[in-house]
Amino acid sequence: MKGLHSIAFILLIIGGLNWLLTGLITDWSLATYIGAGVAKIVYILVGLSAIVEVITHKAMCKKCDKGGMSMGS
């Protein structure tokens, strides 16, 4: 489970940086550099990673485990 969390976290960083660059540079696109088909796969993996992180975050997060950043309390 830790490996899945690490992969999901890395993909979320990639997705966040992509959004930042897209927001700052309007004509920038990941698809321009890696191809539309590969970019679509990356986008899907980033989205799935977000779902994984939402579901598994509390169990994997040290701060949430100690009650420091838990939602709803």
C-alpha cells in the first residue's frame, strides 16, 4: 500500500505542476511535449491518483494519524 501511495503522490505532483504551467503559460500543454495519446494516459493516471489519495490519505498521513490535520474534527 505504501508503494501505491508513493506513486499516486508523485503523479499528483506532476499533475499539479502541469496545472501551474498551464495556468501561467496559456499556450503550454503537456500533450505538446509527449504526444496527445501519452498525455491522455498521464491525465487519467493523475486523476486516478487523486482518487487513491482521497481514499487512503488518512491511513497514510502521519499528521492525520496523530490528529493534527484530520478533516471534520
